[in-house]
Amino acid sequence: MHKLQNLCICAYQYTTLLYAKISRVLKPGGRFVSVTFAQPHFRKRLYARTEYRWSINHCHYGDSFHYFLYVLTKGEELSPEDIALERSLRTEAEAPPTVTTFEEVENEDFLSNIAL
């Protein structure tokens, strides 16, 4: 496995463990607040997990450079949209990896085929 893939897997496992621990120490009604530059299509992939038993609300601030505020409230259910996101991520994780192959042509003049 490539070193970058190992790093990504380790980072994902670490953040999953981190959020599980945050969820564990929150009382019902307790809130975890995160302010980040990460847009919802990146961050909600990490937050949208039924086992954390929290809801996800977010908004953004700023004009040209946005800050994103996420409020995760313990004891509330995920929205239907976030449940669908969780399901699609789990399905994606269970799918076999896609293998891409290509055939190299030795005598092909690629630069001559570019239309300028």
C-alpha cells in the first residue's frame, strides 16, 4: 500500500476515534462546536454517523473567504439528508476498489494529435 494511502487511512481512523470519544463524553443536549474552513461536503462525511447519536447543524460566515460553524447536539437524530449521506459512504466503503488499466502505444505521436 502506498504511504499516502496509509496516511489517509490513519488520519481517518484517528478522526473517527476522536469523534467517538467526543460523543461519549457529551451529555444529552450537550454540544460540540467546530469552526473550520472545511466545507460541508468534506466535514459532514466525518460527522454523519448514527453511532455518535448527534444532530448536525451548520452555517457559514464571511464574504469571500468562508468560515464554517458546525454544531453537533448529542441526543438528537441525524437529519434524513445526513442519514442518506452516511448510507452512501458505507456503501462506497464496502464496494470493491476500481482498477484502471491502460495500454501504452509505443509509436503514437501524441503531440501531433493535439488540436490547437
